[in-house]
Amino acid sequence: MTSEPTVDVEVRTYFVRGRNALLARADFGELYAAWFLHRMDTGIQLSPVCEEPAREALAAITLHAAGRPWNELCAWTVHFAAPLLNIFASADNTTGNVVVNAYTEHVKALSQGRFYADVVEGTKPARRSVVDFEGGNFLRAVEAFYAQSEQRLARFFWHGDEDLVMVSAQPDCDLEWLQALDVTKIRTIDQTAELSLLECRKFRFECGCSQERMCEVLLPIYQRQGDDLFEKETDLRIKCPRCGASYKISRDELHAMG
């Protein structure tokens, strides 16, 4: 399997003075290219209904992570009721790695959209929040997550085909100003608002999965019920749940490990 590209994408965060808002922005062209090459290398084929929400998920979680603590890992699993699909995305601030996966098979149908957000900060216990949302737009789902779980307003705008901007409320935010933002205002915000650069963080598309890691995942199951796992076959296929890459695992490999 060809290794994934490690081209970094720079995310810049700004404080909007006088409005008490945080603005995060990046051009995701290189990240999308790395994701595409990963799919080519691993033979991943997405359903057409997955393309746009997965693309938005990769950008949105990267901008979200850029405003979070440096020792935090966040993961989103987002269920859409119509069309029926799940999107998984994660971003690790300790490594700069981001990843996305999307699938329509073996998805349990729910009556509405559901957003699961998991956070691990350093050595603290993992935290999870769950919110429901309506509709089939990924960015609107993230905004619903912010409103219900983060309890603050967040807005997303495409500045270009691959240039996404996120503006989120901070304490004492001018909410009327934030709610009135639109694409036209975003395109001139550097002229109409005072932006103070806070940070520049770099992210790359990289999962970190490997043949060895997939074997380590299967080993405990193999040790308990090897015959049921392989069902008289000499090898099986397993997909990485984070990025969707497929691996062929043999019974001999696991036997040698255990």
C-alpha cells in the first residue's frame, strides 16, 4: 500500500476585535488532494451521496480543532437519516492528523440526524456529547452541535470552492453581527472588521493505520473465537473504521502473533 502524502495545510485563527468572535480559515485544496490520493491508493470507492458531506466534514473538523487545546483529540460520528449514511471525522491536535470516512452500508436507520462528538484531552477521561439535528447538510449539522452542546453560535461559509471559513462566538460576542454574516460579508471581512492573528496550526490527512495495527485489533477476537472469525477461510478482509482502507489479514499472521 502506498503511504499517504504528508502535505501540511495551514489553518489560521483570528480574534475579531469589537465583536468577540473567533474566525478560523484555511484553503483545503492540498488536504482534499491527499484524501483523493489515499482513496486511489487503497481502492476506496465512496457512494456519490457521501462525497459532499465527507468533504465538508474534513474541512469543518479541521477548523474546529484549530481553536481547541493543543493536547486534544476530537472525533465526530454523524448520522444522516435521508439519505441514509454515516460520516466519521477526527482531528488530533497532538499530531496534526485529520481523517474522514463515509459509508452507507450497515447503517442503522434513525428517525432524524444524530451527532456524536467524542473528545479526549490529554490524560483526562474521554467525554461524549450527543445532539439531534434536522436536514442533510453537514455544516448545518455542525452548527446545530455548537448550538446545543457547545452552547454558542458558530457559522460556516465557503469563501471559494476549497476555502472554508468558520466564525464562532466567544464570551460577550456580538451575536447580532454574527447572525447577520453572509458569504458577501465574509469575503470583505478583513476590510470591515479588525482581525488579530492568534495562531497558525498545520494539519495533514493521515490515518496511521497499518497491517500490523489491524492485526492487533483482531488478535483478541482471534484468540477467543478464531474459528468463528475466519469461518474455515485462510484469510479475511477488514476495513479501517477511521479511513476506510481495506486490509487482508491471514490466519497465519494472527497465529504467529498470539
